[in-house]
Amino acid sequence: MGYTVYPQNCISNAPCFHRLDLCPPNYVNAKQGSGNSSLTSLPAFDYGCSSKNKVRPDLCLHWRVPIGSRRNGFLLKCRGQQRTVFIDKVTEDRKENWSSERSVTGVYKKPRETNMESKRPPTSLSLSSEGPFIDNDEESNNDILHSFCSKGKLMEASNLIDVMARRSQIPHFPTCIHIIRGLVKVDRIEKASKVLRIMVMSGGVPDIITYNMLVGGLCKKGQVRSAMSVLEDMGLSGCPPDVITYNTILRRMFDHGQYDQAIGFWKDQLRKGCPPYLITYTVLIELVCRHCGAERAMEVLEDMSIEGCYPDIVTYNSLVNSTCKEGKYGETTFVIVKLLSRGMEPNAVTYNTLLHCLCSHGYWDEVDEILSIMNETSNPPTVVTYNILMNGLCKNGLLDRAIDFLDQMVCRDCSPDIITYNTLLGALCKEGMTDEALNIFHTLRNIGCSPVLITYNTLIDGLAKKGDMEKSMGLYIEMIANGVIPDDITYHSLVVGFCREDLVEEAVEMLKEMGRRNRRIRTSTYSLVIQGLCKNDKVDIAIEVLDMMMYSRCKPNETIYTALIKGVVAAGMTEDATRLHQKLIDRKVLKEETMLDRHMT
């Protein structure tokens, strides 16, 4: 029997392709009776679904079939003729979607029994051009969809949703949400958008988290227009945008230098009935101030008042913070003048923001002026205010003045907190005034202020640097007794302190304690201990420490090996040192010419 050859542009109209049943395998051949008949390779074809044409998913049958091997092929059986044709599976872009390994085997679920009798021979595995799920009912496909999702097979799941849409089947909405979020996380934003559209068209309502993840993903890829389109669709789908949605788009617009467009976007949203979210409004004004200056921000602020957005003290504090951080104190003054002109008063946050910036730049005269204003208003200095002042003073070495502020706090019934004391103790230890620091430390419990980890670490480090290891260990034992768990910083301070005092065996014991408590030991700490041991002719213990280091999967460096070899030489074991040295050279741990060579000669 002859074969009809159809041109590529009209092959989809051929009667034998009206209904396709697909099953493996994957190779082109045609047989009729006992005779063989050759068939030329069929070109790839597309069922009227051009990428340029936007059509409904259920009307689009996009399936390309090239020629390939028998092993992975699909059997196409044309109902109109008594012959079978083997055609290779999908092209590259569909391989990702329907691979025989991932889509057909293992997860394929047979359709449930129905009253419809199959017209296929019982020996044929019937598949359609849309994959192995075309004959499944809605419940079966949703079971498979859930299986894909639980196994992290996001691409297979999204393609199954496409098939279900074309079959007018409704996908399980909670599963769709998980798939959308997963696709966004792996940066498959287009796939996520498509699944969301199908879900919405099927009657599902995505939650605000899913929408915001998608909007964020689009903005991250620079597709601001697409993000705005999603935002417009959100209200229609029953899940209106929130402040995070708007803030994400506004920030991305400013990142791309679209300042006027961002302002216009927010005005447009307000005119469409968007609630005048104060947070979004404040974010917008702050972005305008940062990128365009305080004067422009004030202009936008006035314009937004017409649209129903009215600034409050939070908005002005945001502008004060933005201008102060950039050191634009002239603009800061301008903002405060505008604040006062609206009949508002600065609050504690306003003053604390100013003080933080002034202290960081060392403008102490201005600091005194702000404090005087605060004491004359209904916003006197708080514990936060004093902590800001003391931190700035201690960082600039003005310890005496910091202590004066501590006295002020007590006199004004403003109880210092642990942050106040930690700041002061750190400054005292830095200046070597550990006795004074200990005196303050011992009074903490009496005033109801319990020391925390940073308190102990500050004092232990300060005492260790002064060589007072007895008091350091006393604090170490006390902190454990009080239920405060030492961290890496605690142990490092003690080990370094012991090494400085040549108490190397105590340092080794502390290393062992770190190992027992599963604390991380730095390479520099190991190196310091090994060098100290070798310096004190304790090579055997140094080798034990090296074994500890190797066991903890911490790789020794050249400094450690060199110190160890020098220690062996100093112990009179020259031959052993030479052999070890040569082995390390062979392993390219040490260079041919090292300090050891000069030392040995």
C-alpha cells in the first residue's frame, strides 16, 4: 500500500493525525503484513500553536516530534489506517517536559475503570500526543500532580497542569500554590506565571504570599511591567495587593532609576481605589529623598496629600534618618522645619536618630544642644538615648564623660539596662581598667541586671589580655554555673591568654574541652598552641595537638609544620626532623627552601 506525504505546513490536517495514540518506543519504521516499506523521516510539526499567537491553553496542542532511536520513541497509531508508525519522542524543549524516565515510568498512573470501552488492542499502551496522562480522569491526574509536587518534580507537575487545562480538568489548588512557589524559588518565573493563570482561570484564588513571591521574582528579573500586570490581576482574582506588593514594585523602579514612573504609579494606584498605605507612602518618600533629595521629597509629600496620603511623624522620622545617614544635615534641618510647620513635634525617635548620627561624627556640641531641647520638652532622654550617647562616647575614647552619663541616668531614675553596662565594661576593659570593670560587674546582680554571654566574654577577654588567667578561669566557671553557655569567642580568649603566659598545657586542656563541647577551633588557635608547645620543648604534646587538628578535619598550614619541625630539631632529633621535612616537601606542603633549612645549617 502506498503512503501519502503531507507538506510540513499542512501535516496537522492529515486525517491520520486527527487522534493520536502514543506509546513507546521511538524509531521510524512502517510494516504491513510480511512486507517492509520504507518511510522518510517526518519533519517536526506543530498543531497550530505558534509562539506568536496567544491562545487559550485548552485550545493549544503544542507537540513537536523529531526522528530518533527506537529505544525512546512513541508509537503513533493512526485510527484511519491499518498501519503503525514509530516516531522519535519530543524535541529538546519537550524532553525537559516529558522524558520517558521521569514522566512515563515510575509515576505513571493508569486511568481508573470507566464504562467506556477502549477501542485499542489490549497489547497497546495507549498515549495521546499530550503525554501519558491524557486518558486519566481529574482525580487520577491530581493524585499524580500531588506525587510530582511531593517529590520536587516541578517541571513535570507544571506540564501536567497544562494537560489538565486542555482537558478541562481542575487542578488541586493547594498543590498549585506549592508548585508556583517552588518554581519561583528555582527562578522559573514564566512557568510559575502560567500555572498561576491556569489556577485563577479554573476558579482558584492564590494567597497573598504566593502573589508577592511571583511579583518579587518578576521584579528581580527586571520584568517590572509584568509585575505590574500581575498586580492589576490580583484584585480581580479575589486577592488584592498589600503593602509588600506595592513596596516591591516601587523599590525595583527606583533601582532602575524610574523615579517619576514610580511616583506616577503610586498616584495611579491611589486613584484606582488603593488604600493609602502609610508604610508604602513612607517608603516612597524615603526613596525620593535618597535618590532625588529632600526638597523633591517634600514636593512629592505635598502632592500625595491631594491624593489622600497624609504624612505623620513616622514619615518625617524616615526622612530625618535618611538625610542623617548621608551626612546631609542641611537637608535634615529642612525636614525638621517642615515637620514643625505642620504643627507636629519631634518625638523620642526623632531625637535619638539625630543623636546617633551626631555621636558617630563626633559633633558633641550639637549633641549637648539636642539634649537640652529634649529636657525642655515632653520627650526627655530615655535609656535608649543614654545608650546611644554612651556608645558614641566610648567609641571615641571619652570614658569619663560616659561614666558621667551613667550617673545622670541613676539620678534621673532612668535605670540602666544590660546594654548600658556591656558598653561601659567593654570600654573599661579596652583601656585595661579590669579592676574597675569587675567592681561594676559584681554589682549587677544586686541591681537586678543579670550578666549575659557578651558580658562574660568582654571581661574574660580583658582579663586574659592582661595575663590574669586565674580571674578569667574564675569567670568561666561562674558563667557555666549560672547557665550561660560559653561560645567560640570565650574559648579562643582563654586559649590565647594561656599561650601568652606560656601556660601551654592549660591551653591544650582548653582545646580538649572545646572538642568535648563540639566547639569550632580556628586554625590560628591550633597554630598558636603548637608553636607555644614547640617553643617550650613539648614536642610530644604538640604532635598530639596536631593529631587533634587532623581528626577535626582542620588542615594544618606551613606555619604549623615548620614550627613542629623546628621543635623536633630543638629536641635533638635531627634525623627525624629531616625525614619529616622531606615528606612534607614531597607532599608539597613545604617548599624546597624554607626557614628550617637555614635553621638546621
